[in-house]
Amino acid sequence: MNRLLKSINIFLYNDFVFSPRYKVLRHVTFWIVHTLIWACFWEAMGTPFSYVVQVINMFIWIPIFILYGYPMAYWAVPHFLLRGRILEFLSIIFLWGLLGIYLDIWYKDYVVIPIQTMMHPQFVSPKGPLAWCYLCITTSAAIPMVIKFFKYWNFKQKDWLNAQQEKVTAELQLLKAQVHPHFLFNTLNNIYSFSLENSPKTPGLILKLSNLLSYMLYDCRSAEVRLVKELDIIKNYIELEQERYGNKIDISWNVNGDVQDIFIAPLLLIPFIENAFKHGTSEQIEKSWLTVDISVKENKLKAKIANSKNEFALHSKNGIGIENVKKRLEFIYPEQHELKINEESNFFVVSLTIQLINSSTAIYKIEQPEISQSLRHENSMLAYR
């Protein structure tokens, strides 16, 4: 059953059904199939005509089917039904149905019967109104109307999905841009100080910063990255900050579980780490602490980030970085994550649980387009607000 539905879906959304390139062939194919199916129907109903005669009779009716059906499909549907003018559309349907009765009789008496008389006199249709003839002509008008409505709905659905994807892409790009750590300038100043002292730590700090920036500018264009890579970058980030604050902070870093074959959206955890340094270490006079616990079990990521903070410092509970993470989680992991943020007088705890997958096959993929140098600069300045 699933295979049948998949085959139908592939056919319905095939270029042959929607592309203007196949318009003539598509109409010819439709009327051939329509004729053969109706011939089968009348043969199954036990009419005295052979299947070949049924096919010939149905082919004779095709001109009136087109004349009667196409105005409704190409005029009534687009101009009334699709514009919400339902009462007017129903009125046209009613009047068109009455017209179909007379059109059916006229075409049968003056076109079909003379042709049948010349081709096979023993199988001539009777004159006057016939229910089966009227059924054929109205059905032949209804089917193109349904197809036209389906095609319009399909186009609108694609336009809506494209618009939604573009909107999500733009918003995710902006959110990623704002996640870029504003600690960059402080770190550069720190590296500059080490370089003036000819410290042997300088090359290592430059390498860590280079890896971090390269990751943000290039790796993060993908919708997903390897979790092990994300964790390495977070560790680099913490080590850069640790060099900046020295012995003013105690840091605990723990990773449990197999993180090798797990994928995650990039830059989801760094804002919490950044927040810990910004509102923890930088605002405390006494020695501060930071604890990061990451665990993966059965494709479920659990992250717990806790840090000390100055109970007398005044700051917003949720900064722009935290709000961005919430939005990205809603975009990327709807109903597949749980975020808890607890703030006490002297410590701050973030608990995040995400249901992940073991391969890079997310529900949706958004390829990040190439970003110009000027746009990167603007986004970087936006992130540094």
C-alpha cells in the first residue's frame, strides 16, 4: 500500500503533470485515457456494443466534452472558485448543467447519430435525451475542473512552502550571526597582550581562535554538524576564556556517551557558555566556577551548564543569545527538545535535552547560501550589540 501511495505521489508531482512543456501531450493523454476508461465502463454495464465500438463512440464525443468542460476548468474555476466567489460559481454550475442537457441532445442528434449511421448503422444511438449521455458530458466537465483546482492548490502550496523555507532560512541566518561570540575583541586583546610578552601561549591561542572562527564562518553553514566537532569548538571556547580569566575560575568539563556518530544543529550550546562567562566570571570578585556536563544516550543529548554569579549584579534574565537559542530550538527541534533555565541568587543552571538522530538526515535541510564579506561584517556588528 505504501509503495502504491508513493508511486501515485511521484506521478502527481511529476513534471509531466505540471510542466508547460508537456501541455499538449498531457491533454492528448488525458482524453485517450478518459475514452478508454469510459469504454470499459459501458462494456461492464452490459451494453450490446463491442469494446471497439464503445471506444469509437466515446472518441466521437470528445469535441463536445472539450467544448463543454474547458470553459468551466479555464474560466469558471480561476475567476470564481479560486477567488472565493462561491455563490457565483455555484450559480454558473447550475446554469451550465441546464445548458449541458440541450447541448447533449443537440450534439447527439446532429453529430453523433449521423456519424454512427455512416460507420455502423446497426449501432445507432436513439434520439432525444439520454441519462448516460448527460452523465458522460457532465463528468467530462467535472474532471478537468478538479484537475485545474488541484494544480492551482499545488502551485500555491509550493509557493507557501518556498516562502516559509526562505523565511526560516533568513531567520536562522540572522540568529546564527547573532550567536557569533562578542568575546572576540576581548580575546584578541588578550592574545595581543601575550604577544607583547612573547608568551609561548600565543600560538596556541591564535590556533584555537582561528579554529573557532573557521567553524562559525564555514562549518556552520550546514543545517547539522557532528556533535564531536561542536564539543571540540566549545572546549576551545572555554579554554580561550580560561586563559583570559586565569585562576579566577574553576572549570569542570565532562562528556559521557558515544558522540562520534551524532549530529546536531551548530552553535546551540555556546550561547549558554558565553552567558556563564559574561554574567558569571566577569561580574564576580571572588573565585567563580563553571560546570559543563554533556551526555548522549540512545540518541538523546542532555546538557547541563551551571555557573556561579554575583547575586548583587543586575542584568537581564535572558539576554539576546539565550532568546536566539530558544527560537532556533523551536525552528529546528519542534517538540523534540526541553529547555529549563533556573536562576538562583548566586548560581545559574541550564538543562537542555534534545532528541537527536545518528546520521545527518534532519527533517528538513536548509543549505546556507554564500554570504558576502559585507554581510558578514554587518552580522558580526549586529552580534556585538
